[in-house]
Amino acid sequence: MASVPASTEDFPPRPARVNEQPVAPVPQISLKSETASTELSMHRTKLSTHRTQLSEHRTALSEHRTDLSTHRTALSDRRTAASSDRSKMSMRRTGMSFQRTRMSADRTLMSVIRTSLSLIGFGFTIFQFFQKLREANLLASADAARNFGTALVALGILVLLVGIVYHVMFMYGLRRERSAMTAEGLVYGESHFPASFTLISAVALLLIGVFAIVSMVFRVGPFG
């Protein structure tokens, strides 16, 4: 990023002040004198020399103003480049914030998966435990425990289903917002949104939960 000079040493040096000489006084000449023409000519020469010095000083000041104008233009270009760099950095930070939001949504779905997995696993364990006790004739009736286990599995499936639907809707809105901002040139859209393995895992767990509750209720399938 271009830096803007802060000290006055970077500015063009100002021309040295001219030691202005006083204008030569008009000589007291008698017009009848033979040297009058020569003395008047010398006086005009002195005035011309004085005017030349003033003109040179004005030229030096004009060149100094030109140098200052060029320097101001260079500073303006540097500020414009610095502002452009800051704008690009801001666009990249905004683009990366979309990626962070996406990963945050994945972490939220992971929390839903953990909760649902706990409910499904605990409910299926309770159901199988009391079912085996009933089959071994150690319990007269295990309907209440089995119903409780089935309810936990159903609750886990419901929680997971709601989490998946919320995640899909949120990610769809996020992708649409990112595409709109990229089309308007507000953010860089070079990085893409990869497939969510968390969502794939959630769908797989949902299918397992559905198979489990079908096996528990109808006594069919791989978990029956």
C-alpha cells in the first residue's frame, strides 16, 4: 500500500528570496549637458536589469508553484491507490465473512447431530434392553419402557429433521445473498462453497433413525 509523506522535507524547496535592490534614482541631468543622453541611457539600463531580476524571480516562483501542483497530484494519486487497496481489503474481508458464516452454520448442524444421535441411541438402547428382558421372561411387561425408547428415537428424528431443514434454508439464503453481492461487485466471489459433509452426515443419520424406528414399531428391517 502506498504511503503518504507526512514531513515537509518531501515538498519541493522554495526558491531563495531575491535580495531586491532599490530602484536606481533618477539622475539629475541638465538637458543642455553633452552627457545627458549617455547618463539617461545608463539609467534605463539599470531599470532594465532590475526588471530582469524581478522577472527571473517571478519565473522561479511560477516553477515552484508548478512543482507543488505536480507534488499534490502525486499525493492525490497515492491517496487514491491507498483508498483502492483498502476497498479491496474490505471486499475480501466481507467475502471471507461469508465463509465463516457457512462454517458456523455447519457447527450448528453438528450440535443438532450430536443431540439427535444421543436421543436416537439412548432410545434404541432402552427399547432393546427391555425387549430382551421381556423375551427372557424376566419382565412381565415392558411396554412402557419400549414406548419411552420409541418416543426418544422419534424425538431425535424430529430434532434432526428440523435442523436439516433450517440448515438448508439458511445456506440457500446465504448463497443467494453472496451471489447478489458478487454480481454487484461488493465482494470477491473467487472461493466457492464446497459440499457440506456435515449435511451429508445429517441426512445419513436421519435415514438410520428412520430405519431404526420402523424396525422398532413393525419389527422389520435390519434393526428388528
